[in-house]
Amino acid sequence: MKQNIKKHKKLFIILGVVFLIIALAAYPISRYGWKLFGFTLCDTTAFATSVDIDDNFVYLKGYTASSAAAFVGYTYRIKDNTLYVGMKYNILLGFTDRDGSFDIKIPIDNKTIDKIIIKGGSYEEVIYEKDVS
């Protein structure tokens, strides 16, 4: 009988520790884990209201169409003078900063940017195109 109580006690301790680890990992995984998948998990509801470019940085300002979402970050890639930007919003675990607007500064290291595209999954929207005339 005492052996069964000890086994149950160990089992409850192990389950409690596993639950605690999962609970503590949920926030950082949902907040930052999406970056492991590149643009696949980026949202398509981001709208840029301001685009400014200088020699070293691209400055983007905008918002999301979702009223409950919180901006949690962005990812970017420069390919063939095109800047691809993906935005991530979190509804469930974005409670620390319930703001859907973004104001980001992307380093471009003196590269020429001819086009800026907001990308989310297979969705792409051109938000800036250099005037070639």
C-alpha cells in the first residue's frame, strides 16, 4: 500500500513538473517561435501607412485590421533589391502590449531597395516601388 502511494506521489510530481514546463514555455514559443518558420506564419492583415528609406535603414509604420491583435515582431529578407517584410500579431498571448500598430526600423546596410513587399504565407503586397522615371 505504501509503495502505491509513493508511486502515485512520484507520478503526480512528474506530471506537475511537465505541466509547469509546458505552461512556462507557451509564452516565449508563441511570442518568438514563429520566426523559425520565416514568412509562413506571418499575418496578412498588416497595412503600412508610412515608408521612409535612407542609406542605412527602412522605416515602416502601420497597423493591423484586427482590433484584438498585438504586434509581436517582424522578420525580413533582402533579395534582388527587394525587401520582404513579414509581420506577426498575436491575439491570445499578446496581452503584455495590446497595440496593433507597428513602427519598425530595418537595417539595409547601404543596399539599394527598389521594392518593398509585405509578405505573409503565400500572400504578397507591394507597398513601395522605386520610381524609375
